[in-house]
Amino acid sequence: MMAPLVARQQASGTDYAYLYDRTHYPQRFGTQGNCVSRQEWQPFKIEDIDKVDERRRAVNLPPLAKYAKVFDCANPNIALHSAADSRKTVPVPRPDLR
């Protein structure tokens, strides 16, 4: 219901991306994930991961690699991702440096 409103700029694309990812698996924008170590956050599975930054740009989100760096996984109050979690994480793609 929200996608047409975003297309007409009557709703926030960023809010849509977070809502979509919270309610779908695999996610589309890479907004949801877990810390997999004290140094690294990874998103849950993303559909067509090669185009994730394109989709993120369309809704005013930063590139996934930049977004992944905002998480403080070193914080001892943050639980690490459990391998038993049915939602598998995926490595953040590295931007093409060509």
C-alpha cells in the first residue's frame, strides 16, 4: 500500500524501506541484520544483492557498506547473531573499486 505513495512522494522512501525489510524475508534494502562478531554487522539475506545499493539510493539510504559501519558491535550489551537463527546473514558486498 505504501509503495505507490512513495512513488508520488507522499510517503517517506526511507520509512518504506525499513518497514518492507521488517516484514519480508528476504529483505530488499538491507536495513535489518545482526552483529556476527564484535567487529562486524551483517544484513539478513537480501533479494538481488547486486542491486541493493541502487534500491537504497532510490529511497535516500546510504550504500550498504557505509550503513554497516554505524553499528557498534563492540558494545557488550549487543547480542551476537546466533547460528540457530533461521534468518541467515550475508556478508556486506564491497563496493566495486574499479
